[in-house]
Amino acid sequence: MKAVILAAGAGTRLRPMTNEVPKAMIPINGKPMLEILLEQLKTINITEVVIIVHYLKDKIIDHFGNGSNFGMNIQYEEQKEMLGTADAVMHAEPHISEDKFILVFCDSLFETDQLKRLLEHKNADGVFTVREVKNPSRFGVILTKGKKVTNFIEKPKELVSNLASFSVFLMPKDIFSACKKIPKGPAGEYWLTDAIQLLIDQGTIFEYEISKHILDIGTHEQYKEAQELAKKLQL
């Protein structure tokens, strides 16, 4: 199995830290976020990785190279135009031949055994990582029936679920065809949320796995929280 890591974004909310350093390379207690992810992937024997890059891409490529110094085989694809998360995912298609792959956004910090738990869903085509949150209107949330995900709703105005989706997935290869079928959003971007919902509507089975700790690092407040969480999780 391979992993795809989305690391193209500029991390504008983390400026000035990201003025000269890509978000993926921001240190968490001295170690780049992306390096932590690679170490976690190795615990489930994933050493084949595709990294989607754009902003300050050379700093990522110069640090990790082909991955040999990290016990990995790393390939890169550049998202030349920032057209949304679904567009970013599509850039990995030439590298994925198996039915499933791990998809991780570079700014996700989580307990390492979360990846192992995703792989334990043998009857699912794909698996969400979710966390119970107090303010679901800030997140994409899932509706469920048993362990099955029935809907994926972006930032609901009314309380429909407190299970927020975070950026770590076991993803079916069919996501590539779904990404090609969805329309652009109001801002002219293609969103992964829409592609996943299309697959669910077509009968693709997604389940979910709850994380107690996962954090997406997008703001200075979250970055500060990440330093403490990494110590707690011994990352």
C-alpha cells in the first residue's frame, strides 16, 4: 500500500512562520511535521509515498530527496494551480495501482496507532478519521448508520452531528474518478468533500474511526497546542 500526502498549501494563517518555510516543514518540537508523518507511516510498513507539493516545494524536496535517508521511497507531484483538495488528490493518480491508499494532509497530528486502526476496517472501501467536537459548525461532519458513513457535510449551520472529519483517510482508488466528475465550488476550486459524497451516493462503503487526539494545524493557536500534543503522544 502507498500513501499520498498533500503538502502544496502556503499555510497563510501561520505567517510569518510560513513566509520562508512551507507548512509541511514547520517544526513540531524540533522535527518537521512531514517527517513525523513519514515515521508514523513506517509503523504500518508503508514506505512508498507520493507528496503533492507547490508552495516552496524545493525546501521539501531538498530535505527529503528520494526518501532513501529516511527509509522511504518518495515521489513528488506538483499542483501547479491551487484548485482545491480534490485537484491535489488527482495529481497522485499515476502512482496508485492498488485498490486503496492512505491519504494524509501534511498538517495533521495524531496518535500513531490511528493508522493501524484504519487498516482494520476490512469490509470498508474507505475510512474516515473523526473526532468528537463541541463546535461542529467549523468542520466537515459525518452522518452515520452504525459504522457506515451516510453523509459528509461541510460546516453545517445546524447541529446534525458532532463527529468532525479530520484529514487522515483510508481512501479507495475510485476517488480519482470521482474527483474528475465533481463541479467547481463557488470559489472555483474542486473539493474532496464533494468527491467523497459522490462515492457514498454511488454505494461506496465508507466507515469511520474515532481519534481522541487528532489536530489539524492551521493557526498559531493550533500550532502551540500541537507542541504539547506531540509531547503527550511521544511523537
